[in-house]
Amino acid sequence: MTRRDVIHKWTVYALGLLPVWVLDAYILPRWPLFGTIPMLLPLAAAAVAVLEGAYAGTGFGMAVGLLWELAYPGGFGGQVFFLALAGMAMGAVAQYALNQSFVGCLICAAGVLAMLDFLRVAQILFINAASLSDALRVAVPEFLWSLVWTPLVWLLFQAIYRRVGGTRLA
């Protein structure tokens, strides 16, 4: 790929992230299901990591983490680091252990969401903000409700990949 092709490809991926972010930030928070709002940005990072591999997954995860930190209040910069590592790990897992398919994306998305919710629950327990049962009462439905949105995010980024990506799709 030429430099122009690479710039075009990642510009289209960034534009594909825009509707996911609008859903995540502006539409879905208005209608929580049982008080739970899904997290779509980690799904986007996992989908691109599955399609593009570890190296590109790291960069896209870092970009998604930066968007997350800048768009939502109360961040401390950890999402940039976490999603970069998650993109690298999920890209490597998809590249070497799983198929680069929807099932692989679902497994990787579940891994990213589980780790994210684990870290949130650990933080809540560390600062004694709530009990474990209260934290899990929020984390488990959030995890499941987020996974429901995986097919939509996967289809969006798979369409982008087929249009501007490479030949890595299985």
C-alpha cells in the first residue's frame, strides 16, 4: 500500500468510528436499559484489532482511548493505555489463535469488556465506594448490554475493511 492508501484507509476507519461514538455518547445514554448504558468504543477497538492485527490494533486502540478520554469527563488518561494494550492483545489473539471472524470479534470484545469492568469494579472496591454485589449489579448488565451491540459494530468495521483494508479477513 502506498502512503496515500494508508492515510485513506485510516481516515475511513476514523470516519467509521464517528457513528459508533455518536451512538455511545449521545443516543444510547438517553435510553438506558434497566439503568445500564452500553460501551461501544471498546467494541470498535476490538473489531479493528481483529481485522487488522496487533500492530494496527494498538494504534487504533490508542486513538479510541484518546477519544474516550477527551469526550467523557473524569478521565485520568488510563483509557488510552488500556485500549492500546487491549488492541495489541486482541489483535495478536485474533491473528494467531482465533479466526478473524465475527466469533473471534465477539470473543475479543468480551475479553476487552470483561477486563474493563474488572478494573472498574476493582477501583470501586479500592476506594470503598460500593460493595462487591452493588458493583457487580452494574458491571454484569453493562457487560451483557454492550455485547449485544457487537454485531452492529462488527458489520460496520468489516464493511470498511472490505472496502479499504487488506486481504487479512478469513
